[in-house]
Amino acid sequence: MDPSPKPDEETYGALRTRARTFVYERLALASASIWALGAMLLMFTIVPPVAYPQRYIAVAMTVPLLPAALPWLFWGLLTDLLARRWSAQQPR
């Protein structure tokens, strides 16, 4: 009558938590890199040497947010896939 989860369920929950952290760290690095490189490229290409380039700088820093956000659409899927893979690799 004890409602505690089975050892396999606990193991999968721990693996899923570890997978979420693992995927989160990688996606954060990927997003930061995409944004930084995109902003740098746009700064070099579209920001003219004028007295007040604030509008151009705002555009150059905002446009890379969209491609930097795209990997986060797959966070849940990647987490589940990785947790299943790690679960399958564990000895029973």
C-alpha cells in the first residue's frame, strides 16, 4: 500500500532531471553564441559610421534574438530523447 514510486521510476526521474540540466546548459551556450555572432556580424555590416547609430545598433542586437531562440523549441524533445537514451544504456 506504499505509494512510493518503483526504483525504475525514480531512476528515470533522476535521469530526466540530469538530462534537462545537460540540455539546458548546451542550449544556453548555443543561444548565446548565435546571438553574439549574429549581433557582431550585423554590427560590422549594417551599422554605419554616423553620429547617432543607436537605431542601427538596436536592430543589429535585436534581429539575432530570433535565430538564438529557435533551439529552445526543441528543449523538451531533446531532454526526453537524452533521458531515454541514458535509461536504455543503464544496466538493469
